[in-house]
Amino acid sequence: MKKQVLVLILFGQALVATVAHAETAGSSLKLNESLAVPLSFKVEPSRVWSLKPSLLKVRSHAALVFDEQTQRPLYDKHGQVVMPIASITKLMTAMVVLDAHLPMNAEITVEKDNLNKIKRAKSRLRDGMTLTRGEMLRLALMASENRAALALARSYPGGTAALVAAMNAKARALGMENTRFFEPTGLDSDNVSTAQDLVKMVAAAGRYTLIHQYTTTASILVDNLNGHTIRFGNTNPLVRNASWDISLSKTGFINEAGQCMVMQATIRHRPVIIVLLDSWGKFTRVGDANRIRQWMESAPRRYVEPHGGVRLAGDFH
């Protein structure tokens, strides 16, 4: 499989033009051209908040908080380290599927071999279950369903190898220089990236209406083969927390990657992207996200005077 992917990657350049500027039915994407060039990841004093990175203590091995308005990071810990990203992979899988303009109401059946070829895979989808492509996409994003992601890849024009080649082509188009994909679920630890690259991927994914909608769905019911329903919940409990304003979310876990999470959220009226990789313990990534929000909300605001001076001020809008 990896040999197939590596061969197809050589032809990925031909896919760049079609995947980088696509707009799909049910989604709207207009890539900001700035995403295709290196962003500035130098942490500088914020002109909006009096934020002190030294006061933020996160337990994730890599963490990045990126201000989407200023296009600069507010906090960067090991943002350039290449590491496995687990099911964060599925965001790229979803973008490539949507870029292909495939009908979302087309039915896809779960096949027996969809799961057997990948280690550690778990799924509540059973052989023979048939769902629409849109339902498979929602389950892959919201509940991180591995069989749903594999079914999407199998039904992609040219099959799984073609989809993975398109994923790598899109990563290059977005300027994700340290990112490589070998399969569509994230179960393979050779799917790697950096926190800085993932900021670019999350920013691009956030421009797809369906990805925004599906990653922030709290739960859904799916009919199984026996006429009963199965409830699938979002793998990020923060989407069910009314105090959070989240527009995109994706989690991931394999042993090699640890607990991972990316989010696009608004904190204190400011749109930010949060990337947390290799968090230790089941609840650390959620704890780190809450620590980041508290750090931002507790910082004094800065007011820039017309003559260029800066003074601290109370919270204002």
C-alpha cells in the first residue's frame, strides 16, 4: 500500500490545481492565498492582549495557539516538531473527498476488509451497513469512525491510493512542508505533521461548511442492520459545553501520537486555532484547552494609543 502511495505521490503535482481552489456542493471554500506560503510563527507581544506565554503551562508535548486576525501565534511549544497526528488526518481526508464533488446522498456499504488491514482499528459500524456518503463523512469527523473514513477512501475515484495521493498534493498546496499521509484514518503512525502545519490545515478545513457543521455536531443516531439505532457522540466533549464557541474540532489518538486535538474557536471575541499534540492522559488535551482559554481570558487588554503608545485597559469589545 505504501509503495502504491509513494508512486502516486509523484503525480500529485497534477492534482494541486484542482484540489487547492475547489468549491464543493454543500461546502464553500476559497483558499486564502496566504495559506500556501509560510506563515509567521514567531511569537511576539500581542497588541490586543498583555499575554505572557510563560504563564501558560500546558502538558501536551506540542501546543500552538494561533491568532487568526493577526496571523501570528500567541503561544508556540515545539510547533516545528514532526510527530504522528492520529485521526487529525481525517480533516484532510474530508477536504479531499469534498473537493472531488462526489454526491453526498450516494450510498456506500461497509465492507469486511475495510478494517482488517489496519492495526488497532475500532469501529461500531458492522459489515453490510449502508449509509450515504454524507453520513459516512459526518461519522468520520464527529465520532472519528475509522470504518467510515475507509469507506470514503474506497469509494473515492481511483480508490484509496488515489485519495491519499490527493491528500499529499493538497498538503503541498497549503504549504504544509513537514506533513505526509499514507492512509486516510490516522491509524498509521507514518501519518505525520507539525503543529505549525496543522494550523494551515485547520484554517483551510474551517472554510468548508460541511466540515464546520459535522465536526461540531454533538451526537447523531444511525440505524443498524437490526432495525435499532446506534448513538454516536462527538469525541471532543467541549463541543457540548455551552461556554465554548467552537467552529471546528477534531481529536485523535494512537499510542505513538498520544492524545491529540485541534480546534478553531473564538475566545474573548478573538478567532484562534488551537493545536495540541501528544497530550499525556485521557483528559489532558481538554485540560490544556481550558487552560489556554483561561490564560487568554484572564490577560489584561491592551489599548493602542493614536500616537503609538500602549496602555493597559479593562475588557472592551
